[in-house]
Amino acid sequence: MKKSVAIVFGGQSCEHEVSLQSARNVINAIDRNLYELTLIGIDKGGRWLRFEEADYLVNPTDPAKIRLSTSGRLLALLPGSHGGQFVEVESAHELPRIDVVFPLIHGAFGEDGSIQGLLRLLAIPFVGPDVLGSAACMDKDVTKRLLRDAGIAVAPFEVVRRGQVPVFATLAERLGLPLFVKPASQGSSVGVSKVSDEAGFNAALALAFEFDHKVLIEQGIVGREVECAVLGNHQAEVSVCGEVIANDEFYAYDTKYLNDGQARIAIPAQLAPQVSEQVREVALHAYRILECAGLARVDFFVTDAAAIIINEVNTIPGFTSISMYPKLWQATGLSYPALIERLINLALERAQEARQLKTEIFL
């Protein structure tokens, strides 16, 4: 019997359009001999909508203009003793039972533990890390502190919260120049700036605070941008390493998704074998420290002196046509459809383990 998979995409974050691209690629690649699909899009107002595959996106091939269609039917969620149920509001029609959710909402409300907590309450299995791992990886400040305490190298940084007035000269003296200023809980390089003077710093700080209440000020690391994909629960595996070679100042949002030709991906990364193996070992260590499960992409800087420094960890990495996560697994010998199947099976495996835990003391 085919498994019923709900692909959930869109959302209220700045990465809404990237999510639509990811969803389109997963929907196109998933093996229809194994899975029945339910498409659930969340619009920018937070409404959950059911879509038909024939009409769920407008401008699907244009990253700058892609958007949800207006054909979605409003959904409600009904918790219950044996799991949640999705119901179409207008018709009161119940959706078929969903075996597993594949969340493809990048950023806030999708990658930060929010939707994971909701699905836990609804007793619906889902792809990717649980609440704790998702939340810890989304907040770059928390990520860095956990990794640093575990002995894993991260770029030196300071945290600034809304209402604080940091002194540029002090930060520049401690961290050096250039500095990177970024919202603590955003992805896809949203709100990130590279600065070398006080005027640029003040503008970058104002921009970052448009997206978050907590901002990271990081030392600029001179190094190659290397990424690894991790897959698994208890027995996780690590892909070959890949390298992002950006022609812009850094790997910004426009470089990633809008400007063709502004970045090149090299898979495998041209690293010495021992350095490549060390990167993969650190990726797996970080995955475990941060309570990840299912999947994550671990991003590094590798310096000329072969220092290995983690930049960030993404628990719902991109699945667009140019995204590194599926490309890394393809280069490692796992096709796109086979990767999706593995992710779904890992979600079901973790849900089965959770059902075996006791929820009552007196039995």
C-alpha cells in the first residue's frame, strides 16, 4: 500500500519563495509508485491551504516571481486522541489520513521547531529533526555556543540584542575587520551584511534588526566555503564535501537564488583527502551535538592552514534545482527519488520509536 505524504510548503518567513522552489522539486521527484501526495501550502498570512498538483504555483520556473496560486482550499487542524486530522473548512471534507509530513518551510515557523511541535501534538510523523534540534540549529547564537562548548571551532562572535548600542571600534578591535552582521534566526543569507567601517556597520545593524531581535556580529573568516550533507537517525551518514565558489562579496540571497552565474558549485570539493575526512567527521559530531535527526546540511569555512570552522547548520536545507543538499547525495551515489524515500523512512522510524516510549507510570 502506498504511504500518504503531505508536502507542506510556503510559510510566513522571508524564505517563502525558496520554499516554493524546494517543494516543486520534491513533488516532481518523489516516487509515485510508493507515495500518494497531499499538497498543503501556507500563505504569507499564515493560512493553511490544500492545493491540487495541477494548479498550486504561479510562475513556477521564475525564482523572483514564483508564488502560490489562488486555488487553495482553506484547511483547519483538529487534534484528536489518535492524532490530528486536516479538514477543508468550506466543505467540512476530511483529508485522507496522512502517514508522514515532509515540511519544506525554510526559516521561521518551519525550521525553528514551530511546525515540528505542532506535528508532535498532532501525532503525525515528519521529516527532519525534532523540536529541540530544529530550534537549536535555527538560532545561530545557540548553535555556536553548543558547538563551542563541545570543542568544535566556530567563528568568534558577539551577540547584540534590540535596545543595546554596540561600539563599532570595540568590536572591530576584538574581532577584526571585515565583520559579518546577521540576524540570529534567519537563513538563506537574509539580512546579512559584510562591513568594514562604522557607517556600514550601523546600516547593517539596522538591516539585521528588521528581521530579528537578536543579531550576531561575527569575525570575517578567510577560507573556502565547504558543505556536507548528513542523513540518518542513530546511524547517520555523511556525503562527500562540496564547495561554493561565489563571485560576489559573499554567498548572499541573490547569489544563491536569483543571479545565475554568480556562484559555482564544485562537487566533490578539491580538498586534500585527510582534510575532507576531517570535515566529514566534524559534520557528524556537530549533527549529534545539536540533536539532529533525519537530515541537516553543515556549512564550513576551511582556511589555507586547514582550520575547519563551522559556519551554520541547516535542518531544512534547500531542495531547489541548485541546492547543495540533494546534489551532494547525488554525487555520493543516492539519487533524488531515493533520497526522498530515505528521508520519509527515517521519519517513520523515529515516530515508531517515539510510540514505544511510556507515557504513563501506573499501568
